Amino acid sequence: MRLRVESHILQFIKPAKTSRGEYSSKTAHVLICEDELGNLLAMGEASPLVDLSVDGKEDLTSIVQSISHKEFTLSGLHELLEEWEKYPTLRFALYCIIIKLEGFPETPFSRGESSISINGLVWMNDIESMEEEAHQKVNQGFNIIKFKVGALDFDAECRLLERFRNRYNPFQVEIRLDANGAFLPEDAMSQLKDLSRFTIHSIEQPIKPKQFDWLTKICRESKIPIALDEELIGYNVREHKTLLSHVAPHYLILKPTLLGGFDHCDNWIKAASKFDIGWWSTSALEGSLGLYDIARWVSNYPLQMAQGLGTGSLFVKNLDLGPQTKVVGGDLWVRG
């Protein structure tokens, strides 16, 4: 078996904005495994976020090309998996290939017999546009709406949430928030108290990563359950006890592309269960290939909460590779 890579530029229909900045396009590297005759065996998507992935600024194409002349056995691919620990995005793509070669378990989701519940994501924009998009999501059938917060005037964001909550009570629509580390540690508790008035399910990453003392205090005292997202990137899951027992978050947000593969995410899930910490999985702006693989992996679990896998319709032209997904109401299905 040999590996090669093809790169695709994915253009966003409209800029994807967060408190860190915005994306107008991104590069998806498709890792391709072929036999000695050039026949396709399996594919995986390495789709880094430049400002967030550990290997976001690495020349991933050159890394793959440097080993493209080599012949691999399945055990050799496993050895390469270890070598690529420092390249989580590539490791994710390679792990997707390995699990397909070994036999990716079929699930009711992958057979098109059941769906995965997902939240409706409202991207950062001006207040009026965010409010309109939130109402559109509810009308489309989503009963869980996730707002990006932290980049605009905080009072204006609170007024937006107040108007939304006055229109939809907590029994109708659940609200999730994602701050992407935007709050200053000294202001976070006050802001979380203000936000708690709107019956919030959880907020992801209120402050920037690696501020453990502040984060511990926030997790213990916040009236809104705290979910860790960026905090997990680059963190050795083998050393999870310090993070999970000391900081004691309420939830973990698992992004397989950023964490280096499904096996690493499986380890986070096992660790979280020991501390009674919940979790859900979220896509990280992958193309359709990566999104489907993540959905198929997560469908192996008895899911307790809606997942964050609704980013497949963000691009002008998506990857036309492998099975595709579609969103119907608030659910993700395999496209028939």
C-alpha cells in the first residue's frame, strides 16, 4: 500500500466568524491509500484550522510526499500513526484510513436507518443577522441552538439572548453558547452570571486555554455548566487526571481532527466517564469526507446529547468523495 495526498480549497458561502477571527476559505488535504496497482483502498481527510490545529501551519502536503514512495503494510500504517502524533490533523486522516481497512463498524446511522441529533449553529455576525439566523434554525426544526459569543458588545449579545429566550422558553429550545476563549478571566464570572439569566445549557471555553487556576474557579462557581474545547488541543490524554479531576469541567467537546483521531477521542470518553463528565463531538469545519467519518464514528455510541455536526453546508462546493450527509430538521442523516 502507498499513501498520497490531494489538496482542495473549500470556499465558504459566507465568512465563518468566531471571536478568534474569520475564515473565507480553507484547505482540505485528502489522504489517499492505494494498492500497488493504483486502486483506491481508503481515504481520510486532513483539514486543519490554521489558527487552532497543532499542525495548522505545517506543510502537510510535503510531509505526505516525503513518504509517498514507501510501501506500507497495515502494521506499517500503525507505526506511521505513532510517528504522526505531532501532526494531529494528519494522524486523524490516517486513522480514518486504518479503521476503514480494518473494517469500519456499520451502524444504523451508516445504513441510513437512523439519524444523529445535532444543534443548529448560529455563526458570529452582526446582532440582527444572528437573531434572524437563530429564528431560521428554529423554523427549520432545530430545538437546540448554539450561539457564538464574545466578539461583539457583550450587552448587545445579552439583549439578543434575552429576546430569543422571551420568544422560546427552555422547554421549546435549548441554548448552548461558545465563547472560543473570548472572556477575560477576571470578568468571566460576572459575564457568566449575566448569561445565566437566559437558562443556558452550557458554554464552551469561556477563557483562553492553559489558565488552570482561573478555569478551576470558573468550573466550580459558574451557574452555567462549562464545556472544555480548545483546552483539550495538544493535551496528552494520558495525563487527563490533572485536568479532569482538578479542573472538573461539566462537559468535554471532542473534535477528532484537532485531537488526532478517534482512538484519542475514545480515550477522552473513557476518562470522562470515570469523573461523571459528559461529552459530545463537534466537527471542525471539515469537508464532507471528514464530517461523514466523524458522524459514523460517533454513531457507535449511545448518544445522550445532540452533537455539533451541522457544518456540512458551509461551502460553495464541498468534497464530492465518499458517502455524504444531509440535515433534515435537527437531525443528520446519510444522504441516500
